[in-house]
Amino acid sequence: PDLFYGPGGPSTSPYGYGAMLSVRPIQLHGDPIALAVRPRPTGAVSSYWMPARQVMLTSQWRPALQAHVGDAFTLDLTVQADGLTAEQLPDLSTLVALPPGLKAYPDEPKLDTSSQDDTLIGRREQSIALIADEPGRFTLPALQVRWWNTTDDAPQQVTVPARTIVILPSEGAAAAAAARRSAPASSAIATPDRVNHGDPWLWGSLALGLVWIATLGGWYTSVRSRRPRPPPPQPPTTPSVGASQARAAFLKACRESDPRATRRHLLAWVDAERPASAPAGLHGLARQIGQPDIERLLRELDRACYAGGTWRGDELARALSALPTFASRAAGPKSQLAPLYR
């Protein structure tokens, strides 16, 4: 046998201490895998593609019956597909057809992908807030999600049925209408059907009545003129909020992640610091600032005020620790309506 020399002398073992080992490369080969990729079927939806073993779609309305103008209806949608990840599922808010008079404010979706045996299961939960500008009945068409059944190799669809929602007038408008309906109607003055134009006593009585009414009116005017007139009412004074106080309240609302308080104190801060160019709302403020990052944060704040959901104000507080310089843009006509959540 070959001898391998180490510190202890010759040895027949090649793995002894100090042994010289020869190294040679070894390659392992697996069997090739043939993957046949078929084209998308002709009847498949062009905007999204869902090849899956099974798809489920559920919905829930909050509130279930009716709401007032300015209140939000919330439509909760959940789609689950066996054989797809959550990122492959379509954005359901783009598939909802809205009638005129309704506005949609979708919340951030919740995505979850799990596995069961050898199958991926994707799940997408999405809430959409719907707000009406005027009272009435609004019908949302049925929501249809088409998918391709890979087991039967055939198109299928899941559907959320159509729904009619009832929007009542705002509570203030309803109270005003009820007060108008309860007001007493003005009584009509009854007149005789027949008047004897030839009776001199009738004409004399009418003349005396007119003289008496004129005398009474003169006496009332003289008495009223002698009374001291009260001073005209002064408009109520509104205590002004300083810029530093409004800024501190804005930063505190951001730390507490309160979107409506943040919006209110931010606009108060801008009013106090720049009263000549203060905008009417968050969209006007975003246009005046003209910075894309701040515009994005203000849009997220505005959406949180309308649609609700989770909102964090830390990033907005860092971006607006001080008011930036307004961009020079032509100012449009200021709206006469007070902004929502002002």
C-alpha cells in the first residue's frame, strides 16, 4: 500500500494527521422537467387573470339599511382563491360600478397568503366607504369577479348581488323641513259672496272703519318713535387662535393619530400664520405647497377623515414641523361653502 507520512511516521491511512488529500470535482445531475405553458384562453378577462382551483367572494354592508347625507356606507369585500397568492388577486374597488351621486373612498387592503398541503391560498380583504352628496335611492349593480377553473378548464364567476341603499336628508335639513310643515298656515280673509252696493249705511260703516284704523296706526307710530331704540347687536367675537398654539395642537393630534383633529388644527395653523392665502381645505393646501411627498401625506389624511381606518400621523408631523413656502400658482375662486370637517 501507499505510505502517507505524518508527524508520527509513515501511515497507511490517508486521513491521518498531516495527510495529503487529493480533491476532485463531483457533479450531480437531476432529471429534466418539461413545463408546458398554455396561452390565456380567449374567454378570459383582459384586465385581470385568475387561474385557480376555487374562488370565494363575500360581502357585508355597514350599516345594513339606510344612512343620512354625509354619513358613510361601508362595503366590506373579501375574496379568497386556492392556487394564487394574495398579490395576484384583483383590486375589488376598481370593479365596483358607482351610480352618479356616490363617491368611493377605498381603504388599504389586507393581504394574506397561506399554504395548505401543496396549495397556496390567497386572501384579500378590502373596505370601501361610500358617501352620497344628496338624498335619494342609489342602486349599485351586481359585482362580478370572473376566474378560470383550472380543475375543469372552464370560465366561472362569483357574484355579489345588486343592492339599493337609501340616503336620507341630513339631520339638520330634516329638522328644518319638519318645522316648516308644522308652521300654521295663514288664515284667509273671508269675504261675503254678495255686497249690496246701493246701501248707504254699508259705505258709511266702511269709511268710519278706515278712519279708526288710520287713527290707531298714527297713535302706534308716535308711541314707537318716543321709545329709545336699543343699540344694534354686535357680531359675536371669536377668540383668535395663535399660530404657535394651533401648531402645538396639530402636532399633538398627529401623535395621537386623530385624523379629524389633525385636519382641523392644521387648517387653523395655516389660517393663523398666513391669513391672506389660507386655503379652504386639504386639497387647496396641497396645491399651494406643491411638494409631492406632502401632497401624498395630505391625501392620506383626507381619506382617513372620510373613509376611516387606521392612520398614523408620525410621518405628517415630521414633514410639517414647520409650514413650507407656498408654491406660486394662480389662485382660483374661493368656494363659498364651508369645507367638510373644518
